[in-house]
Amino acid sequence: MDARVDTTVNESVEGDSGRDGEGTVMKDHAPVEATELQRSSRDPDAVHARFEQWLRRLLGAEADATVPEWAGTTANGMSSDTVLFRADWNEHGERRAHDLVARIAPDPADVPVFPVYDMRQQFDTIRTVAELTDVPVPAVRWCETDPSAIGAPFFVMDRVEGQVPPDVMPYNFGDSWLYDATPAQQQRLRDRTVEVLAALHAIDRPAERFDFLAYTEPGATNLRRRLARLHGWYAFARDHHHSALIEQGFAWLEEHFPAIDETHLCWGDARIGNCMYRDFTPVAVLDWEMACLGPRELDLAWMVYAHRVFEDIAAQMNLGGMPDFLRLEDVAGTYEKLTGYTPRALEWFTAFAAAQYGVVFLRTGLRSVHFGERPMPDDVDELLINGETIRRMVTDTYWT
């Protein structure tokens, strides 16, 4: 996940709400600003210089490569460091400019979201998806696994222009291009994005073609191994803390574990916030850190629950949200029409998504504490933005 939905709002402001038209939520006329969260402690100028040196070595002296523009982005996601840059070099007798993106593994000192950042795995996943499907992914150019080059492994891909449903402030809070779209346009975006999932899941022989995604965790099925990986992720993310809610969620998942044994390529972080759109159609499918092998319901439930997280926050703030958008029954129904497959055990997979989000919120909350953006709460579960959802799921009151 490219580290997923971190939204910081002033929860002490109560009352009716609206938008002031400038990207600020208004509650009783008091602005609630989106807080820009710190991603990295790296010196961008130093990384820029080292990257330019690396590119010059890669392309050779005759190319005379330069990187005149280099800027980090505060767009969606808090996992890898994302840098937008322009590189110029001599090519076929001409001087050409290229708009590119670098994805750089985070510094271990910056409380990274994932325990391992396998940039080669991400690079190979994107490249293989491009070879096997029409799913719109950016063209990948180079992958450098030697951290000595710029201080961390990274890969480079072409930049794609498009609109992204924002995370901060969330698109369903109002005053976003998706919120202001017509119901038909919103449905088009939903259906076209579900088509992406159907295309990924239709890849033949995924275990062979994506063997580099094979699990190292124990388990009789891919889903069992996927759950074991989540346990390991939690053990890393919590540091020395214990989340009672997440551990209760794990107990519920074990108690209700479904008898499903399927192997498909799953995007893993199937959020609309990880897509770029033009005319409400995906033009770039991004963020492949969580790509995995397993049942297709992993992606379907994740897409729906990612929206539910924002809907729950909107409800807490007395905002209208987008309750008719990305409903579970609509996503599942669209998928069934496209594929002929009826999704199963969606309550379980939604609870699995909630547990994963809990791990993400726990880790990003601890990161905020690390960077001095918030104090450490007495109860670590206060860091879980979706804590109430997990509580309701494990007591079987969420579904009613």
C-alpha cells in the first residue's frame, strides 16, 4: 500500500460543516486544515546530486545526462519516497527531455510502513503486468537495487498525467473533482476500475509468471500464507506496543476463516487513490508494494473498504460523504457481470482489509509520534483511525 490513508483533521471542532472552496473543511465556520505529514528526513538536494551522477554513469558520457528538475511529492501515499523529476540527455542525435518518477525505498530511521521494500519485485510486477495485459501501468525504465548509488534502492518509470482522487482532504469530504462528478461519471469510474481488477485476475498461470511474489510464510493455502504475512507485518509495525483491537481482529479472522483456495495476481493496494484517471477512466495503476498471489476477493474487499474508511471519517465529522459510491454489492455485482464469478466470503475479506488498515494506521501513527507531529497516546489503539470499525466487526455488529 503506498502507505495508506493518512488524514489528520481537528477532531475537537464540532457542528455543521461545509467547504470553503479552497481545500479546507469548514465546521461551524472554523477551518479544519489538512496537515501535511512528514514522509522522509532525507536531504533532497543530496539525493538529487547522487541520482544525477548515477544517471550519467548509466547512460554514458555521450548522453550528457542532466536532471534540472527534482521535487518530492506530497500526493497520496506515505510508503516509498516519490520524486517527480525531469531528465535531459542526448538521444539519436537530439537533446530530449523526459518527465519521470523515481520511487525510492524509505530510510529505516523514518519508521517505514513495511518491513521490507523490494523495489525489484515492484518493478518486475509492473513490467510483467504491462507485458501480459492492457491494464494501464506506467512504463518502467530502470531499477537500481544497490543502495550505494543514492542511499537506497529505487526504480524509475515514466510520468503519466491524470487526476487522482485525493486522500488529504479525502475526495468524499466535498470540493473534489470526484465528489462533484455526476452519478453516471462516478459509476463509470467505479466500473472501469473494477475492470482493472478483472483483467489482473484473468492472467493465466499467475503462480508461474509472478513466481517472485511467492510467499515465504508457512500455510497450506495462499490465503493462509497471506494472513501469516499480515501477522508478521503487525509484529513489525507495532514496535514494542500491543494493539488489543488488531489482535481481536486476528482472533475473529481465525474463527471465521473461509475455505477458499485460489491463486490470482492481486494488485493488493486496490484503492482508487492509487489510480490516475482521465475522463473517469484509469490511465495509470500505481503502487504495487502489496501485490500478492491469492483469492480475487482480496482486491474487491480492499477497494470497497478503502472507501468505507473515508466514509466513516466523514460521518464522524457530520459530513455527507458519498454513501452511494463503491458499495460492496455494486462492486461485487459489476465484477460478476464482467467475469461470471460470484465473489464469496466478502464479510471476511472486508474484516481482513480492516485489520490491514489497522496495521497501517498503527504504523503511520507511530511515525507521526516519531516526527513530533502528535504525542504518544496512553492507549495505542487511539492511533487506529478505523478502531471503531474493527471493534464493531469483532462483535458482529458492523454488518447490521
